[in-house]
Amino acid sequence: MKIAYVLDEDISTNTGVVQKIMAKIKVWESLGHKVHIFSLISKNQNSIIKNGTVISVSRGKINFFQKIKRNYANTLLLDLELQKYSPDIIYSRYMRYSPNLVSVLKSAAPYIVELNSNDVNEYKQRSILYSTFNTIGRTLFYGNASAFVSVSVELSNDDNFTKFNKKTLVLGNSIDIDQIRYHKNNTSCVENVVFIGTPKQIWHGIDKCIYMANKFPNITFHIIGPDQAELDAFPDFQELSNMVVYGYLEADKAQHIISKCDIGISSLALHRKGMNEASPLKSRMYLAQGLPIITGYQDTDFEIDTLPFVLNIGNNENNVRDNIVHIKQFFDSASKYTSDDIIKEARRIFDLEKKENKRLDFFEEVLLENDR
């Protein structure tokens, strides 16, 4: 197959999303498929993904209507690129509203959309203007897709997606474990904990991490993603001396910090956007580097309760507060889980080649159905 991977996210920086995409492409190409990536907007012109094209470069902050105008212009350029590439199928993440996006995609090839989050609930956190245009855009974008690939069962069953009545494959996120350069060293006690979040996404639960740091003053908490200004907004943060804030880090630097830590903290507040199940990249990164993890959700790929090196504290507003004793017990026992054992289990659970073969088989099915 000749696959076009289209998104409106940055492919010029080594992020978790970029690593996820590169892992997919590595398997697809190894199986003889041709792949090209098209980013509608990136931080600079140079894609770090092989066979990647950046349609436009971000020029700083602009208002809502300037964004619509920019998106429209970028989609016209995308149309020219897709015509030249002539793909058999298009794979896409959810993209922001552009009045000509659907017509450009459909004129090039059938397109499949990867469902990564509940955009309806996320846009409720934004202005009425953004939420309204998202409603218009998603109706067109999802409604005209040929199929969905969902990263969780919960998303695939959500009314916001089932109403489109699309053929759907559920496939949790995975990573290329062979590409991980740094692994945790085994230690006799927990001294360092790491949390990766995205700035201003309240469902990651940075406030709960701050609460945890207050309860464990002898443990250093390493925060990747949110910056100092965001954390300064929390009064409890001002009193902490055991929290190191890095802000945004590229994937390689983030992995190096993770490898120096003893436990990883995954998402703790999915309830804030009405979700209970997920397959976060950060949890996969922690496990692939040999760290036990603390979570607050059901993982798509494994039963939390069956893995002793995973502590699930539940998905509610008081999950950290109500489980401090359990968290301490987990900290005290974490050293008995060796990084080699955790990595071995991660490799079994997140079998990248197996997942991507399923995805490619699904692509073939969609193509056959569109040819009828």
C-alpha cells in the first residue's frame, strides 16, 4: 500500500507523538509499504521523520479567525502534495477545523481517523467559539471518514463516535521498545519519582502530583511538560523543596531523566474529562524503561490488578488523598521489581509488530470495502 499519514501536529521536534508515528512507520515500511507524512503545521520546516513534509511553519500566536484562514491555506497546499503523492489510503489523527479539509482528503483517497481522545469533552474546557466550530468540524471530519482506529474500547463505544456508525478497530498505543536508549538502574529504595504531563491539561493531574510531593518530602519529584509558571499557580507548590520542574523536553532528554528515577506517575485525573480508560504513551515509556508505575485509569492493553509493579489508585477526585498509605506501601516495595522483569513484560504486552500488522490488515479491509 501507498500510505499518506496526515496530521496538524509538529513533526520537527522529537516528541512522544512523533516517536509513536516513527514506530508505526518503521514496521509498515519493513513489510513493504510506502509511507509519507504530511504535517499541516510544525515549529520549523525540517521534519525529523523520514519522508516527512511540513506544509507550513508556525508563526506565533494568532487569533481564532486567523487560524481558520491559515488552516484553509494550508489545506490547499496539502491538496497539491496529496495529488503528487497519490496515496492508496490516508491515515490521520483528529485535526482542527478547516472548511476544505474533508474535500481535500476524500478527493485523494479513503481516510481512516485515529481516535486518541474525546475531543467533545476536551473542547468544553475552551471557549464557546472553539467548542462550536469543533462541533461543526468533527461532524464533517468524522462523518466522512471511511473507518476509525481507537486507542481504547471506551472511546470506540462513546456516543460522540458511535453515532457516525463507522467500522472501528481498537488498538492501544504502543512504542518501539528497541529504540529506548536509557533504562532504569535497580535501587534499594525509592528516592526519585517522575511525572510527565502536558501543559494546562487538567486531566493529567499535576495538582495531585503536587499533593503527593507534599506527603513524601524525602522523595524528589521530577516534572516534565508543565513549566514553572503553571506550577506557581498552585499555592501548595510554593512550599515544596522536593520538586524539580523541567518544562518541555524532547523525547531523548525525557528518557534520560526517566532512567534516573524509581517510579513513574501516569495520568491521575481522566475523570475530569469523563474518561476511565486509556493507553497513555507515558505509561508505556515508563514500563519500557523498567519503572513501576502509579496510574488512575483502566489500561486498554492490560489488567492493572494482575501486574504487581502497577498501582492503580482509582479514577476520582480524591484518589491520591485517599490512597497515601497504599502509595507509601508501593514506594516501600517497588525495589523488589527489577527493571529487566518489567521491560520483559512491557515487550510482551506492547508487541509493536503484532499491533501494526493488525492495523495494516484493517487498512486492507477498508480499501476492499471502498472498492466495492
